[in-house]
Amino acid sequence: HRDLHSFPTRRSSDLLAAYLDRNPETITTFGIPGHRQDKLTDNSLDALKAWEAREDAWLAEAKQIDPATISDSHLRSTYAILVEALEGPTALRACHNELWTVSQFVNAWQVSYGYLVTIQPVGTDDARKDALARWSSLPKFIDTEISNLREGIKQGYTAPKGNVRITIDQFNTLLTGPISASPFDSPSTRDKDPEFKKSFDAVVKDQINPALKKYRDFIVKEYLPAARESIAVSANPNGAACYDATVRYFSTLPVPADQVHQTGLKKVDEISAEMKEIAEKSFHTSDVPALLKKLSTDKQYLFKDRAALIAYSQAALARAKEKAPADFGLWPKADVIIQPYPAFREKNGPNEYNSPAEDGSRPGVFLINAYQ
């Protein structure tokens, strides 16, 4: 009986420790203290298979417990979270994302690592050692990624050509200009130690940039010709199941993707009706498409330049910081700041939030798109 009650807590601790070991980037993203920050995920298909076998074993063990027999409400919650943390990713396996992630968005390695490297701790001997170790391992990660994508092509899993072309453009920008302009050189630009700066610059110049070029050349010559024409994931094997699995993973609900799509269409109709009403009331026209074109091209509705757009957003944030705390009992330790996207992402950055360090030592960063 005691064992049953301690199971959710014990297993949650085991799972968290194993998860951080499998996904060491998470330690840096959330600023979790007491861990080294010297590794990247092992992205080999063998390592993935081994991890999935562990997930299966944990889930089978969890399913042997009837949650109704857990009387403590905190433990019941822990149990439910534990099961969800296993069931969500298990469902998502239907997509085989590891075989076709060529993308310009946050699910792509060049985007997530292009941010991670900018928050990699520096400034102490241990931090410098970790930074050099972690980012020296990026070329191996990239080689494995190329091999996974080749396997994807073989099995019929590819990304859409449009996404691939945008990704190529990102790599062209990443490989242009001086080393110090690359996000991958960020640890060097943020540290004052001359020896470390020299060593890290050499890693970027001699290891990382050649690996980025190798990946870019692979997707230009080999991947783009093989990439799928269709935007729809249903063009991949078992693609319809992937949509359902993705909804299950992100929402926690077993709702068919088609139902979500129908809800979306209904909402678009509702919003279009509201827009028509505003257009008539405020702009004396019922031609919404023409009005939208005018709003995005007429100088009176546009920012003068990117600096004006960034300043406008930062001023709104400053007003919120001043007024909002009075309405909340709990206020985060960490600050939040607004920054423009790095050059290689700004053409297609959708505006996004990145979490602060848990202890408040690093702010949350909201990236806004100031392109054109």
C-alpha cells in the first residue's frame, strides 16, 4: 500500500532525471542548477529506440495502478502528469518526426540550437569547459541528422519543398559575414577570457561552420529534389494518424484532427463576420480584403522603421510591467525582455517567447519580427 502511494513520486523523479539525461538542452533552457551543460541530445535512431523502450516500460508500470486507489490528491495529480508525460510522446511516434525535420521553425535544430547557444552560460572555468565540450559536439549531431534524413527519404518521409527552400535561405544567411556575427559564436562574444575566446572562435571557424555548410549542401543537392511537393503531412506514410497524434500530444485530448479543422473553419467564418462589421463601422467599406491590403501598405498605418516597431513593443511591455503587478498576488522573479529576431530567422520568425532561468538569473525573451 505504501509502495503504491510512493510510486508516482519515485517514478516522476526517475523520469525527470532520465529525461534531463536524454535532453540535456532542457537544463540550460530552464536554468536548472546542479547539472553540467556540456552535451547535446544523442539524435541517433538507436538512442531514440532505446529511449522509447524505457518510456514503454515506465508506462506499462504506471498502467498497473488504478488511480482511483490513490487517496492523496497531490499524488493523484502527480500520477496523472506522469502518465501524460509518457502517453503524449508515445502517441507522437506515429509521425516519425526524427526522419523529416527540415524546417525554419522552432522544431528545427538550427533554430533551437541557434537560440540555446546564446544562453549557454559563460564567465567561469567550468562554464567555459562545458561550452567548448557541448558545441564541439555539434558537427557529430549534424552528421547524424543527415543520416536520419537519408533514412527518411528511403522510407518516404520528407519535409515540404517550400520549407526546405526557406531552410536553405536560413543557412545561407548563417554562413555569411564574420564569425562574430553568427549566433553560434555567442559564448565567445559574451566572455572576457582571451584564451577561451580564441578557442571558441576556432571551434566555430574550423568545426561548426564547415558542418553547417555540409548540411546546407546536403539539403540543396540531395534533400530538396527528394522533398515532397505537398504541404500536407498526409503526403507522408501514415500522415493522417500523425495529425491526430499531434493534436493528442499538444492538447492532451483524443480529439480527431478533422474535428479541430472544422472548429477552425467555423471560427474563421465568425472572425470574418466581425471584421466586416468593423470595416463598415470604422472604415465605411465592406470590402475586407481591399481594406487589409490598404492597412498593410498605406504609410499612415505603418511603422517608420524597425527601430520604431521595436520601441513601440518595448514601451507597451514597460507599461504592462508598471501596471500589472498590482493585479497579481504572484509575480515572476525573472524579468522579460523584447528583442528582434537574429538575422538568419527574421524573414520568417512568427514572434515567440522563450522561458527564463528558473532562479530568475536570466530573463524570459520575447522575439519579435521586425523584418521589412
